[in-house]
Amino acid sequence: MFHAWPEVRLVDTDTAEGRPAQDARSVAVARRLERISPAYRAGYSRAADGSASPRAAIKSFCLECVCYIRKEITACTAVACPLWLYRPYQDAAEDEAGE
Ligand code: SF4
């Protein structure tokens, strides 16, 4: 049996007043950006604003998934992850080259 996902609404959890969803998203993106190593902020920003390629957005997501330890993407064992076949750094040489 198929179960639909519940509707998810973006809300700013710091205010009791509702804000437009886009404003809440901007706040959430800015907060997340603060927690990212400076070396990876540009990639995240491009992914978050829609200017990154799908490949670059996947790279940003995978990096976040493994706490920015690129070797962990190469070694990723989550074979059921929908991004597994698309993940960057599948070749250890690619990781070492820092591509
Ligand atoms: S492929 Fe691996 S590293 Fe990338 S998002 Fe999925 S589980 Fe995380």
C-alpha cells in the first residue's frame, strides 16, 4: 500500500509569527551555511540558490552527508541510497586530486 508523505511546510522556528516560506528558507540556508567549512560554502550556496549543476548539488549533499570527509564518500556503503551511483569521488584518485 502506498502512503503519501505528509505535507511539509517551511517555518521559521525562532518566531511565533509565520513568515513567508521563502524568507524562512533564506534564514535556514544562512544558518546552515554558517556551520559549513569555508572550503565548501561556495558549493553549498550554489546548490541552495539553484545555480549549481545537478552533479554539483549531489556533491554538496554527499559532502554534507559524510561531514565533509571526502574519503567517506568514496567508501560509502549505503548502496540503497538513491544518490549512490551518482556520488562524487567514487574513484579514490578523483578524491586525491581534489576534484
Ligand atoms: S551516496 Fe552515500 S555519501 Fe552520498 S548521500 Fe548517499 S549515503 Fe550519503
